[in-house]
Amino acid sequence: MRLTDTISLAYRTIRGNRLRTGITVSIIAFGIMALVGINTAIDAMKQKFTESFSAMGANGFTLHNKKWFNFNGGGVKSERKGLKEKKSNSNVPISKYQAETFRGRFQYPATVSLNIGGVQDAVVSVDDRKTNPNVRVVGGDENYVELNGFGLATGRNLSTLDVRTGRNVAIIGSTLAERFFGKNPETPVDRIININNLPFRVVGVLESKGSTLGMDRDNVIITSYNNVRRFFNSNVNASFNIQVKVADVQLIDGAIDQAEGVFRPIRRLEVTEGDNFNIDKSDTFVNLLLKNLSFITGAALLIGLITLIGAAVGLMNIMLVAVTERTKEIGLVKAIGGRNRNVRQQFLLESVLISLIGAGFGVVLGVLVGNLFSLFLNTGFVMPWSWMLGGIFICSLVGLAAGLYPSLKASRLNPIEALRYE
């Protein structure tokens, strides 16, 4: 009996039992769909996070108050032995004076930007039209746009004079520009908008950055940090963030060392005291998020494996039932010269074919479901080739494992007793 005959017979048998085959294929497809779909969505999230949080790339870092997000426990600078941190001094915010003093004293070939968070629920109005209270206001300086990965579609950036004098000028996101002035980005420039009923002149429009996890990143207004401190941040103890970007990634370690050396005296730290601020590299944010996503990947793998184990048990039961139903057929195959090997091959091929059919449907559905999430995140179409090939390989193993015992049982049947079976 040739291998092609065995494959043909196995395929005809599968077609002849469509209901049983369909149920088993559905179970396998669901497991692979969960595995491939979740990991496709995770790949889309990784792509979006990388785009969103790596604006400065690997050659930038941020100094911030320890009460702010602490991504890795102590920043890129580990606590030095013998230094103790005073509890009363651990959450002191970075003041405007300290931030500006750092910028003046930091003599290193790097670009420095100061910024402070404003409100997240500002209302913007033009004439009788206004937005919902969901506009984000950020206070920066003349370097904020560059160091945070924004680009100007039209108009100009904030100037040093804008920041120093605190005059009411702002750069608006593309969402606000289109809402009030249409799709021509040049139209809003030099127009007056009201932010929480305060008039501001638009000096520039940002290029679109899309959305991240449902948050519209273009629904934003950038003005000087002096304006934010006066109008859009009622917290008198609000802390500044200091961003630093060097021209070459090889210079970043030296820049971090000098930044720490400059900032410690500004923060009035004694020689025996530990740092009361953190220094985080720009890619630290991405690395931590990607590390956390690995737990979701493990959960997806566990869900898929549990489902596939259940599918393997179901497939084995179906194959055992098939052996019982086709006992007489097995006896006939052996009576006309079929070998034990041919019988084993037939049942193993049936089991593997059912698994691969389920894998095919599962991979297609998983890619489609995962890319629905990538569509929501506004990323490109994601093809997780490694997970697709891995899912097919796992299904092949499932088919072999589920068909091994039934095929051995079928091959060991006595042909005379099998022919007598009713």
C-alpha cells in the first residue's frame, strides 16, 4: 500500500465524518486563534508603544521627582552604598527655580527641555463652538516639541521670548485644528482660541500622531510652562520634569553622570545623602512596558495550550471511536496484504490532518482578530510569523500525540477477529 493511497484514504475518511471532524477542528481552531490572536494584538501594542514612548530614542533621559512614575525602582543610577535617603526629603518636587538652574549650569553638548503637566480636562472654544472637557494642556519650552517627537505641520515653535514673558501663545494638535478651522493646517495660525475662557493666539499646528490605547494624542495644546503654572495647574507643589538629549548615544553615560553631579547641589543634598530624584533613560519606558507585555504573552500561551490539551483528548477519543467503528475495514486491509505500518500511518495521518485543518482556520482567525486590535491602535497590519509557524508545529504534535495510541491499537488488531467483528 503506497503512501499516496494511505493519504487519500485518510482524507476520504475525514470527509465522510464531517460532523465529528468539524467539532474537533473547531476546538483546535479556537485554541490556535487565542494563541495567535492575542500575540498579534501584543505585537501591535509593542509597535505602538515603541512609536509613542521612544520619541528621544536611546540618546535621551529624564530627571524627575521620585514621587513621579518610577519605572525601575531607582532610575538608571543605582543607590550608592553608604548613602541614606531622608524620608522628609524623598518626595520634594522639582521647582521651577531648580529646573531653570539646572539648565543654566548643565554644560554638556546636549539639548535640555523643561516641562510641567497641566490639566487633562480643558475646554477649548472658538466663537460659539467648543470641545468636550477632554483637551490636554502641557507646559513646555522651545525644545519641548523636538524632544517629545512632535513635528510642526505649519507655523512656528515656541520661542525663548514666549517662555520667558509667558505671553498667551500656543501650539495646537491636529484634532483641534481640524475641528475649528478645517483640514488646511495653515488656517489656524494667528487665530485666537479660548482655553478655559482664556484667549490664546495659535502660533503653530502639530503634525498628527494618531492615538494610543484609545487616547487621542492630537487632542493637545502646548504652551509655555509659565502659562501652565499660572492658569492650568492649581497645584503649587507641582514638579517639573527635565529632559536631556545628546547627539550621540555614546555620550549618554557621561551626560547622566554630569547631570547627577550638577543636580545634587541644586537639590541641596549632602554628600552622605542619596538622590531624591530619578534619572530614567527614554527607552526605559518602552523596555518596562514590553517586559510587562511578556506576562500577557505567557497567559496567551497558557490559554492556547490548555485548549489544545482539551482538543487532543477529544481527538484521541474520536480516533478510538473510529478504530472501533472500522474494525472490520482494518481486518479487510490486513487480509489483502496491508501491513501494520500501513494501518498506523492511516490513523496517524487522519489525526494530523484534522489538527492541521484546525491550525489553518485558527491561524487565519487569530491574525484577523489580532489585527482588529491593531486597527483600533492605528498601526500597520501585523503578521506574527513566528507564532503562526509555532501554532502549526504545535498542532502537528497534538495530532501525532492524539493519534499515536489509536493507531497502535488499530495496527495490533488480529485480522481474522477484525473480520468477524459486528
